[in-house]
Amino acid sequence: MRLLTRLLAGVLTLASVAAPLAAQSDSGIFVIRHGGDTVATERFTRTATKLTGTLALRNAKQTSQAYEAVVAPDASVPLIQVIVREGSDTGKAKPRVVQRARVIFKEDSAAVDDVNDRGLQTRVFGTGRGAVPYLNLSFALLEQGVRRSRAAKTSPGRVPLFNLGGGQTVDAKVSPLGADSLALDIGSVEFHLKVDSTGRVLGGSIPSQQVVADRLAGS
């Protein structure tokens, strides 16, 4: 999130599973907790061609990050748009938009268009082919990484994740962790994700950080 906040302030295969990716619509809510405290919630909706969601952080600025991503048949994400807001909706006042960003992925590059109070800035980053964008604490985008890894059929499972918070690309490793779970290593951080046979993430954790994500039904 550092790239997004910095620009606005100065914008995952279980090898044993070969089932095709689910194409039907899906939605849900992830509640992310650190210890006993809720630190973020994420509401999302997924179809065969689009993933939309809002990641709301429980921080002093009441930051929310609304995203809309185009999903390709191979589970890659050629385009994502993110709107960052701060503040709460009081009825009389709406959250303030502090940043709008669009990222277009093409081959091994990612072009970031950022609109903030200083105008439009465009930057191009090197990335991996078929990279999936990632926001810190977004389990819906991690699920897209899992789906991309399965579609790519690499062994061991790998997927490049483009960090929307810094512009770096990390080659994430996906490996089985029991019958219905997998481990996703992003650099030195290991996620444990509970998944079903189609790749839906049903919950997860970051053991080293004492972070747990529970998935609730969509509303």
C-alpha cells in the first residue's frame, strides 16, 4: 500500500487438483483480525470476467480501497482500477477521495496512471508475465493469485504478484498444505489459505503476524 499512499500523499495451484476454475458468480466478506481486534474487512464480488471489492482498514484515517479488476480467461488480470478514500460516510459528509489509480498489465510491464491532488502521473514498472495485482490484506486478490497459479499449471505452483503498495513484483510460491489448504509464500511472509476444489479461498492466516481472516457469506 506504500506506493498508493505515497503517490496520493506527495497510487496464487495445488498440484494435486486439476479441476477447472469456477466461472460462476461469487461474493463474500473477509474479516481480518490481529489478535482479537478487527483490522480490516473486505467485501467482494467475482464473476468470470470481473472482480470488484472494497478493502476497509480500521486505521485512524478510516482508509478504504475500492478496486475493480478485469479478469482474463487464463485468470490473469490485464487491468485494475483502485480508488482510495479517507473518512466515514456521516450522511452529511462523504469519504474524501484521495487517489485514483489505474494499472494496465501488458506482457512484462505494468503502467500505473495515478490521479491525485498534484494531477496525473504515469509510471511504468517491470513485472512478470501474467502478474496478478495485490493489495496488503486483500484475500480476494490472493484468491485470484491462486486461480492464476492453477491456470498457469506451473510446477511447483508459482505466480508473480505485483504489489500495488510499492510497485515491486514478487514471485509467490504456492504449495499444498494438507488436503484442503495451501501455503502461499510472498517473499519472507507465508500465508496459510483454506481452499475448496475450485480455488475459492474460505479463510486464511499469516501465522508469523498473528493475523487471521474469516470468510463470511456475501450480503
